[in-house]
Amino acid sequence: MDIRWHGERCRIFSDKDGTPLDSKRRADRLLSHIRYEIDHGLFDPKNYVKRELKALLFSNHIENWLGRQRLRVEAGEISREYLRSSSVWVRNYLIPFFGKRNIRDIHEGMVEDFLLQLPPRLSQKSRANIANLLHKVLRDAFRRHDIARIPDFPKIEVGESEIKWITPEEQAQVLSHVKSPIRKAFFLFLMHQGCRPGEARALRWEDINWKTQTVTIHAGMDQEFYRNSTKEKDIRILPLHPAVITGLKGLPRALSGYVFTYRGKPFQKKLTWRTWRSAAKKAGIDIAQYQGTKHSLGTWAVNSGVPLNIIQAYMGHKSSSTTKRYAKLQVESLKVMHREDSRAVEGQQDKKGGGN
């Protein structure tokens, strides 16, 4: 609504309660009310404009958005880790640039300027994640009728991340520097069962079926909180590897019911990271825990000829594209190219020898 009042222009986007004028009918009703206020000397544009500016100020709007995400965390819809990273990006990048702007004034050029001014030290993946967060905030604002349209976003090209992996012999070297039997069993579990570290940290004794020698993966740790679902909301029943069975049977039972514990409580994320980093350093191998366990298992499986759909189901990949990354590491099967090349060279040499 665009009104001239005492020679000044007043743009009104919502009623006194902050409800957006998302339809002509709502705007007509408000206009009738404003005419009534004018006729009775009650109209004051500040009653509308100030409230509108406060509600749609980006810094206020994003705080309300974060508040809704906290409720979603409590409801188990999103992870605490997602909320943590989102909060960091909001504080460090979104609010400093958009904080004093009206969310309805954000347009394509402003989005492009924002992405261009992000610190050069950020990787393309981080830039894409921050852009996706802003797009999600605006998409939610559109769904709630706070804005009329979502600006177009430039595409950020993110190259494929390198998949690092190690051989079973190198894994054995790392494990040789892990002195604690329970921590060694934890890493063995990651190496052979293909689960995420958070899923292993959430493992409980009732999830293991000794009779069928299987384990059910159905939960995970969200930071240091037990979550009754995995990252992909799936349930996987996997056969236990013989080495894992041996490692698990030698572990003590904690009263908490968790399999991998330290002082009676489930392993914390930092404890597993530090233990792996220390052991890998002593072994002279530069590789992270996730790469040295889950990624390595996926690579071996591909090189052993295991079908990608089986690997996907075993490792709990939601998308087949995630599993297909391992297909690029078919080192053993690709060696056939070397053999064929060698045969071709030998054939040419034989022909030359025959001609002489």
C-alpha cells in the first residue's frame, strides 16, 4: 500500500499485527480501516511502518528463523550440527552484510555482491553452503508470505572433493598405535562395517545379535546427544565382520548400555578424532579418521568387484551419486588397461623381430 500523508510517502506492507499484505482482499480491508482512522483523526503511519521495518529487518528475521530451527532440533527434524554451522554462518557472514536491510529489498544484484565479498580463504564448498543457507532463509520467508518472490541465485561450481584411502596394511599400522582395546575395537568397527562414526558411537549392546552375527544400525550421535535415527533416517541390518566379532566380545559392558564407552559414557567426537590422529601420526600416515575407515572400505569394495548398489545399501548412502564416487577409484580393475597396453607393445616387438 502506497500512501501520501502530509506530503510524505508511506509504504505499508502489513497491518498493525505485522501480518503481510499478501492479497488484494487483505489490503482492501486494511485500507478501509485506515480511512476510518483518518476520518476520526486516529491515523499514524508509524503504527504500521515502524512495526513493519522491525519485523522485516533481516537481523530480526534471521533470529526468528534460527529460533524456529532450534524448535526443529528439539523435534528431531534437523541435527544440532546443522544448527551450529548455520548459526556460525549467520553471525559471521549474513548479518554483517544484510543485517540492517529489509528482507523484501534483497534482490539478485545484492545476492551477487554478497557472494563476491565473502573472504577469499573460504573454499568453494563453503561458499556454496553459505549461499544455500541464504536461499533457504528466503525460501522459508516466501513460503510464510513475508516476501513476494525469491531472487535468482548465481550457480557456484563446486569441484569434486578428493577421496583419500589407505590399504588394509596401512590400517593395521595405525591400529598398532592404539593401545586401548575398546578404542581399537571402535576403529575396527568403522573399518569393516562401513558406518559413520556417529552411528558407531551410538551403538548399544541390544543392537547386536550374536545368534545371527548381525548388527542393526538405526541411530546416531548428534554432537554428544543420542538421536534415535541415522543421518539418512534409514535402518541397516549388516553382517558382522569376523574381526569385529572378536573385538566386541572382549569388551566390558557399561551400565549405560553403549558399546563404545569412556568412563561409562559413549565416546565423544573429539576423543575418537584425537585418538585416530595421534595413532596415524605415529604410523607416519596422513589421513583423517573418516577417510581411513569408511572411505577406504568403499574403495576396497569397488576394487573387489562388489556392485555399487550393494555398497550403497551397506554404507547407508541416500543417493547413488555418493556411492559412484568410489567407482572412480577402481584401481585394480583399471590395471587391465596396463596389461592390454603391454600386450600391444609386445605384439609390435614380435612383428619387428619376425621381419628381421
